[in-house]
Amino acid sequence: MSEPRGPYVLGLETSCDETAAAVLDGDNRILGHVILSQDDHEIYGGVIPELAARAHLQKIDSVVDETLSRAGLTLDRIDVVGVTAGPGLIGALLVGVCWAKAVAFALDRPFVAVHHMEAHLFAPSLENPDAEPPFIALLVSGGHTMLLHVLAWGEYVLLGETRDDAAGEAFDKVAKLLDLPYPGGPEIQRLAEAGERTRHRLPRPMLRRNQRPGDPGYYDFSFSGLKTATVELVRGLKADGVLAPQRPNVAAAFQEAAIDVLATKTLRAVADTGCRRVLIGGGVSANQRLRDELELRLKGEGTLFFSSPRLAADNGAMVARAARFRFDEGGATPPDLSASAGFVFPGLVRGVA
Amino acid sequence: MVFDPESFYLGFDTSGSTGSVAVAQGADVLARATLGESREHASTLVPAIAGVLEEAGIDRGEVSGVVVGEGPGSFTGVRVAAATAKGLAHALDCPIWAISSLVAAALSVEGSGIRYMLFDARGDRVYGACYGIGGIGVETIVPPHGGALRDVLDGAMPPGAVFFGEGAGRHRHAIEGAGFPVAAGPVPQPSADGLFRYLALHPDASPVEAVALWEPRYIREWQPDKAWSA
């Protein structure tokens, strides 16, 4: 491996409950990478925005120091400071944005605001040089569910998104229902492994009546109905006094329904665009059943790109990579930019493939 | 680390509806700026810092320390100042002096006397602190705390105290009804001038021990059931 060279990009991520930082070198290699997960939300079964913001402020300096120390760099060697400016929890985002703006100003370096979901698109490319556009991207996390046709970096066609809950949110809520700890995704997957997928049947929202391109919800998702149906199923099993032995079956039935919807919509996009390259990103992309199902449906005639767990979840490396792209495209972000829960996805157009 | 009368310092407070930024040599303010609209503080703070440095003709690399209003106030506003202060101090490798936003407000209007500062904390709740302000120093008579206005009015009141601040204006009726005076004139806001005035009176104040671990003083905990443990 050649010697690292600049520009060195620091990426910061504080949009939800992970305080994360990473440094990339000029060839987009990860020199330092730290993710600190806030564990204080476990007691509440979900992220408490005010606690998340306080924890980010408490940890951000230490997380960056550890990242720099792993990279073997000091802060003044950083050439570009990138940070997630949205979407996400506004109080949490503001910590990263204010800190990053202050550091960039003090060092007289460019500050670059990054869209959290654009950053997720870049994550697999940090580990696999082939994970470049064009591809169909399924971004699934605790806050978002989006289906995109990525024509090139910076050219994104939004095919569909969730109309209510995000996929990851549904996993978290069902986990809570089954008395599993937060975050729920990995717990549901583990419990489902011991269950029968077909023991209970749960609905697949937005599949049956939206089967043709042009149907109103052809590419869109909805998870709140599935969640409600799962609540009903659990209530019934509890009333019959058989919930305990049925928990793995409930987890498996829920996971199957959610993954069936995600995979079906993704494969619709593959069929309609003719693009057989699929990228999955976001926390739920770490779900093994989702990966297996997509591989199966691509029937060996396509390519599935995904990240290792540390880059599938929220992290600073993807933010640094997206910041590098945005900096090369358009230079620094003006210093009067603030964080925004509704930060606009740059280069995104709504459309049909 | 000592507050040095010859060195340059940045001071700011964004805990309230009006934010404030200044650059000073020692405690002598060289240039200042006011930030409007509280929702915009995160946008306007860094450009305002750049503006006061330029106005004073000081390079960012010459800044020897950051003086920040540590709250209480709007949680988000307090964090905007705190995150900015931590980023600046980290990158400039300089200390932070964290000073109560309540005393920064108490010192933002001229004069002396016993000032009971109140910030509005929604509903019937307030953040408060009482200071004795004289020519040679500030004495903290009642340290920063949070709670129901009623508890302040029913508590032991320092003789001669006059109520000041946004919270005093909002609850003027109740305070005067309880037999206490509310200051007339402009409502004092936590200001960078107030922060530097505090350091002029107390140049021996210590900076925060570890910048990386420092947190502002929110006073109020998040959990509603154990809110208001100061």
C-alpha cells in the first residue's frame, strides 16, 4: 500500500445516537474510524433527542481525538472538515455542525455539509471499488426507507420512499413489543433464526394493489400497518397464553413480511430500469435475511453491494467520503449554513425509472 | 492558565433569544456583534465571530482563549455556544472560561446593587440566581438554580434584591404582587460584554479543567420526573 497522502478529510456524524468520526486520505482510504454508540437510550427503548444531543456534546472531542490518534494525524493536518447537516434529530445534528464549523474556521479549512442519506450511498465504495454507479440503491435505517436509481455520483432519481414508519423503526417497535432490547434489528434477526417463517402470516403493505409502474405506490413503502398487524398478533397470542413459545415465530413472520416488501420493490426497480446492480445501505442493510433474499432474487444475474457492519450503520467514514465528493464538485459550504432536519438531498429528483 | 490582560479572547453567549459575540483584549471589548432571532444562532455565530475578529484586526490564530456563557437557557441555544466553544478551543488548543449566562445578563446593564436574575423556563418555571454587584466584584448570593417561580418568591430573599431579566418581565405581576421590585428599563440579556465584565472583576477565575469533557450547565435534567434537580 502506498503512503497515505492528502487531502485528509475528517467526517463527523451526530445525526442520531452514534457519535462517529473518521479520517480518509486522498485516495479515500480509511485512516481512522471510531463509532461511539450511546447506550443510555436502551432503558427507554428508543432514542431520546435531548439525551442524544447532550451525549454528542460530551463525547465529540474524545471521539475525534481517538480517530486522529488511530490515523496518526493531528487536527491541524486535516484539509477538509465534513459533517452531516441533515436529515436527523435537529439537536443532535447541531452539535456536530457547530463543532465542525468552529474547527474549520479556527484552522482556516473548508467546511462541507453532507446529506446523511447521500453519505450512506458512498459507504460500500469504501470497501469495494466496484460499488460505483450506476446502481439501484435501497437505503433502510431507523429513520429512512428510500429506493433510488443512482445514475452517477450526484445524480439521483428517487423512485420510492416510506409513507409512514421507516423500516428500521418498525424493527425497533416490534422488538420492543417482544421485550427485546434496543436497537431491535439485530435482536429480531437473532430471535427469528429460531422461528418458523410461515407459522404466522403478516400483511405485505403496498404490494398487492400497486403492481404496475404508474400505480400510486408502485415503489413506495409503508410499515405502520405491518406494525399494527404484529401488535394484534402478539395481543392474540398473549390472550391465549402462548406468546412465550411463539416469540421466535412472530419475529420470523414480521421479518419475512418486511423483507418481502423491501426485496419486491427493489427488484421492481431492477426490472424496470434494467440496472442489475443493487446497493443496500443503512442499519437494516446489515440484516442477513435481507441480503440473502436479494441475492436469491437477483438469481446470480446481478451484483449486490453492501458494507461491513461498521460502515452499514451511521459512521464518519461515509460522511468524509461524501464531503470529499461535494467539495470536489462545489467547494466549501458557506459558514452560515445550519443543521436542518429537512436538509435537501443534493442532486435528487423525483421520478420514475 | 491565567486570564491575561494583554491577550485576545473571543466571548459569546447564545443561551437566550438575543445572542452576543465579542472579541476582547483582556477584558476590554474591541468589537462586538448581536445575533437576532434565536433559531438562527447556529447559522450566524461563526460568521459573527469572523466579523468581530476582522473588525478588530485580529487573526484567528492570535486568539488565546474562549469565554462562553455556559447556560442556563434554551437547551439548544446553550449547546450551540458550547459546541462552538469546544470546536474553537480544540482547534486553537486554547482554554475555555465558562461563565453563567445569568451573571452575564446581570452584568450587561450598568450599575450596582443586589440583582435577582430570572430567565423564563416556560410555564411557571424559571432559572434564577442572585448577585451582589459592586465596584470591586460580584458576589454570588444565590447560585444558579431552576424551579417554580413560587419557590423563589417564598424562599429566603436577600434584602434589597431587585428582580431583573426576561423571566422577571414575564412574571412581573406575580413578583410585584409578592412585594418585590422588578427593575425598570431594558431587559438585560446575557451578553459577551457581561462575560468580559465578569472577568474584569474576577481575572483570577479558572478556565474549565478539561475542554474535551466540559459540558454546559443545563440545570434542568431531561427526565420530566426528576426535572429541576439543580
